[in-house]
Amino acid sequence: MARPPRSGLAGADPRVGQTLSFDGREWEVTDHSSYWNDEGYRVTEWCCETEGVEAYLLKEVKDGEPTRWFFTRGIPRAAVTGLDPGRPAAPPGTLTYEGRTYRYAETDEGTYEDEPGERVAKTTWEYWDDGHQRNLAVEVWGDGRVDCYHGAYIDPVAVTLEAPLADDGPGEGGGMAAAASLIGAAARLAGAKAGAKGGGGANPFVAAAVILPLVYILPFFVGRPFDECLGVSLVVALLGGWLFALSGAPRAGGLALLGMALGTYLFWTYPPLTSAIGLAMVVGGPAAVAWVGRGAAARRGLRAVLYAAAVTVGGPALLVGLHRYFWYAPGPHSLGQLVLALGPAALSGLTAIVIARLMLVGADEAAPA
């Protein structure tokens, strides 16, 4: 296998654990966080380290304006002349760093988050040199801490990202075709298993179990990390099983799709297992799907209805958990973090199956074991 050319920031954002090249150095991406304010300004930042030097790559997005990239390094507060000792009450008019004068430009008040749900207020004073080429930023935190950074806007093409090892495997279009082929193969296998047991159509649980390892190998063989491979395969397997549930119980499967959309919206703000609204969705969503699908369940579609109930809440919990894990979990990622991200989805799905089963007592008398 050969290492393909490095990619730039236009192709993809950095990820924790990746290596990027900038300013003649190789930087390891060690952490990821975000910052935003009420004016539509959002910053995604990646901590980059090399040989004892810590820096940050920032992606700035503002409504109505093009995306801009910024690279800045932490500097000692003592190296900045003009800051009051302790916690400064107001931004000074000018500051000096390495003999250059920086003039105050603006104050930004916003919210900083480096782990899901752990948000703190941050005030940033922005200073620029006379040519507006170099930036000096002073961050004032609620606990009295003051941090200083020195940086500038950069051309994103000046940054290259380490590309994963890859062979002559399928490209993007080929990957989609391969995934479709694998799902088709899973359909045949699931149908064969259901038919061998005398069931009424493909078993969605079997279909999802077959799709999972087949899809996992696609990103694995192009060098993607274990957690990314697992995340992709879980989502595809979940949706593949839902397709088979839809064929076995159309009304329940259709309602499950609406439930997944609603559940994603609710779980984004209200955790499924630790908030009243989240728990109401975990209980109410499967119950509604089971009620709508009770006719299909009585006609030997029990497994399809149970799967539809499970995916109604398990799917949204999985998507939200993976998003929190990949975007906000501090690196390097650990197995424990991954388990915490996937745990709510597993518990929600199992709870949904129990609830749906209780709703359908007596409806599966004609269904196969």
C-alpha cells in the first residue's frame, strides 16, 4: 500500500490524532473544541502540538461571510506589555509584544465548549497591528484566568493534512456501489434465514447484523480508525435493518422514520436517559409505533414492528452520541469514551423492544420463534 498525496483543508476538517503540516512543521492534532456567540459567529478549533509548542487552528464561520482559517500560538502573559496584573477590568487601548504595538479592535462575548455539555463563558479582546496582519488576542475567563495568543489569518491551502494509508480500493462512487451491493447481499442472507424458519419475510435484526461487518470492512481497508469504521457501519446497519422492517410492517416503519426525526431533535437537547423529555420520547415513541403496527404484528410481522420500535429511539441516540463523541470528546479517544457515546443508544433500543413487546402481547401467537 502507498501513501496518497496529502489533502488540504478544502477537502476535510482535521481530526484528533491526525498530523498536519504548516509553517514548515509537522503538528499533531490533540484536541477539539468550539466557540460561538449570539451574532451567528462560530469557531471550531483544533489544538496542535509539536516539540513542546502548542498552537491552535481555527475555522471561523459567520452568517453571510466566507469561511476563514486562523492559526495562533499561545504566548506567556508576561511577554505582553500593557496588561494590568490580576484580572483586568477593561481592555487597554494598546498592547506591545516583541516590540510591536497592537491596537484594541473589538470585544467578543461568547460560549466555549470543549466537552459535551461543559460550557463556560469567555470574553476575548482582539488587538491588531497597524497593517492588520498580525493578531494579539487576550482571553478572559470567568475564573479569573487570562490567556494570550499571537496569530494571523492564513490561506487554507498552506495547510496539508496527513492522508490515511490506502490501496487501490473503491473510490467514493465505488464505495457507494459496494455498500449497495453489500446491503443487497444482506437482504438475501436475511431472507434465507427467515425463510428457513418459516418466517414471513426478511428478519430486520438479522439483516442489520449481517450488514454491520460487511460495511465495516469498507473504511477499515482504506486505513480509517476503528471508531470511525464502527460509527459508519452502525449507522448503515441500523438503516438497512429499518428498510426490511419497513417492508414487513409499512405503517410501523413509516412512523418509525418520523419518530427518528423527532427523536434526533429532542435528544440533541434532552439526553434520552437523564431528562424527563428524553425519557418521554424513549417510552412514547416505541409505544406509538407498536400501536400503529399491531395489525402487521398479528399477521406474522412481529419482528418488523419490534425493530421499528427500537430504531425509533435507538437511531437518534446513536446519531447524537456519535456526533458528541467525534466532535467534542477530548482526544486521544478511548474505548471508555466510545462506550459512553454508544451506551444510550443500546439502552434506548432495548427499552423500546421491551415496551413494544408488552404492547403487542397476544399479537405474535402466529409469528415464528
